[in-house]
Amino acid sequence: MSATTATPRKKTAKPLARTRAAKSVAASVLLDQPLTGQALLSDMEAYRKKVAATPKSARNFLTRLGVMTTSGKAKKLIRG
């Protein structure tokens, strides 16, 4: 019999989508049901305002999204 060894998994990056723990809209308290309709639009609007509130928060968002480097320069996304 051969013994199988499990290869260590690479740590995954933090997901870009925010968690339900973020406080934005009362409707987002529902953990089992996804937001729909006006509640979803309100939640998205509240998140946009939070991200665009300051230049620092906007830069952090763009860095986590992967379109800006930590030094503040735009990344080259299409390689040719």
C-alpha cells in the first residue's frame, strides 16, 4: 500500500466581496436570504458611498480590486 500525502493548500486571497457583517442597510441582517429589489439597491448605494467617502478608502478599494498598485499607480491589466 502506498501512503498518500496531502499537499498543503495555498492560502487564498481575501475575497473582494464584502461580508454580511458590514452594517449598511437593515435588510442585510438577513443572513440566510440574499437581498433583492430595493433592499439590494439600497445596500449597494450605501456601500458605494462608504467606498467613495475619502480618497484613502477609494484607493484601498481599487487596490483590493486589483486595478491599482499599493504605490497608487494603475496596473497594466491587459498583457500583450
